[in-house]
Amino acid sequence: MELFSLARNPVPSGAVVGTFPGYDGQPMRYARFEATRGPRRGTVCLFHGFTEFIEKYFEMIADLRRRGYAVATMDWRGHGGSYRVVTAEQHGHIKNFTEYEQDIAAFMREVVLPDCPPPYIALGHSMGGHVLLRLARKPGSWFDRMVLSSPMVALTRAQLGMPAAVARMLAETACLAGFETRGVPGLADWRANRVEFEKNRLTTDRERYFRSRALVEAAPHLTVGVPTIGWVRAAMRSMAEISDPAYARGIGIPLLFFIAGKDVITAQAATEDFSARVKSGMHVVLANARHEILQEADDNRGRFWAAFDAYLDIEQAA
């Protein structure tokens, strides 16, 4: 098991790469890295968004290591080098988001707790942030704090193409009709869609945008196509579950939300409302950032890191 390297995206030094058994025994790819500078501050457990994989986060991993954090990360099932349920067209599929939770539990048990120094900070982007919100209500959390970048609290109507209630109804009906593992019809496969930089919805940074495109083109085996109808059903059910105001009020772990002001994928207002209901929640709005805050231009990333560092320093002093 290896990490894929490009000249413009080299593998960070000292990578330890392998697989661990997921909740059902299937192989899940992980990578871990020691901090490159002191003082040592523990471990950041990094969880990606839908369609993403470890290699996309090499720059982020290096930034965290320079801050004194070890980093541990994994590919979701159906993503990167991990086990795939639907493989014919590399659709992203899941039956229930509890599967992602169980895989994190296996990741912590098999990789993080034995070999990575505490305390443990969770950092999740988009879908990864959503899964962390599901874990935030569970007793006995491994994480002292969570940092969430554009978390999938709710999807915008522009992203869904219709009201959320209609999207859920259609997904439920299609799954009942036996189409659970079919790709969402009419949805263009983003891997084959060479969107002009000026029209992309993910980042305002040209270099990082084309670096991600180069990774997709050079390592298609790591990529994910469109989500299945079953994935959409699972996502809509899970977002409905956490939308209950009582859900956020029941979270005790401190949470820091980063919200992109130009995000057309996840709903900014829903995330702000969720953050306001969390007892120990706070949010930072990056007005000029698009959805992929961690892949953004230097000025937006600089604001992210300033808030991140201040937040974690508060923890160190507490």
C-alpha cells in the first residue's frame, strides 16, 4: 500500500501507510505522520469530504506537522485506496452513515490510539464534518475538540436541484424500487467535467484547483464518481436527523465551525444556526472563500490558520 506522488504534490516525509480492517473487516487505507516541529501538541485526525482521498491533503498535513501536530487520516469506504462496495463505475455508495462512524471507531482503535500521541483533535471537511457531528453526540468521545470546515449540515437548493424534502422523497422511492446502487441519474460525473477555473465552485485558488485536477487525471483509481441513490438517501436521512434543534443542544464537545461565504454546496445559514445552538460552539465566516476552505487561496487559508491556532492555543492553556 503506497501513497501516490506528483512532482507538484509530493508525499510528505516519514509517511506510515497501510490498511486496517473496517467495521465489517474490509480493508481501509490510512496514513499517519509524526510532527516535524515542537512542541508536540498531540494528533489531528483528518477526515475528508465526499470524492476526496488522502493525497489531496498533503499540503494540509505538512502545515499541521509544522505546528507540532502528528496527523492521522484515512480514506472513507468507497474512496481512495479503501474498500469499494460499488466498483463498476466507482460510484460513491453507503447504506447508512453509521457505517462511516463505525469505520472511524475501527480507525481509532487500530491506528490512532496505539501509535499516535494524545490529545486528539478531529478536523473534518464537508461530509467528514457531518460524520463528526454524528459522533459528537456519542458518549466517550476520543476527541477533545472538533474543527469543521464547510460541514455538511445541510445542502443548498442549488446543489440538490430541488427542495430537500423532494430530494429525499425521490431517493426513498427509488431505493424502494431497487435502484439503491445506481448512480444519480442526470448528474454529470465531475471527473470527466473539465470545468473552467473561473466557473468552479470549490476554490478561488488557481494553482490548488489545477493541482487537484492533476491528481484526478494521474490517479483515476483513487477517484469517486457520482453518488448512488442509496448514498443520497443515507445523506438526506442523516441531515434530517441532525437538523432537530435538540440535537445540537445535546453536544458537549467544543466545536469550531469554518463557514465559506461563497459556498454554493453546503448551506451557510444552516451551519450558523447549528453552531449557535451548540453549548461550546463558535463559528468563523470566511467571506471570500468557496466550499473547499482547506484548498483555498493563501489569504483565506491565512485566516483559517489564524483562527485555528488561536482556538487550539486556548485549549492548551485551559
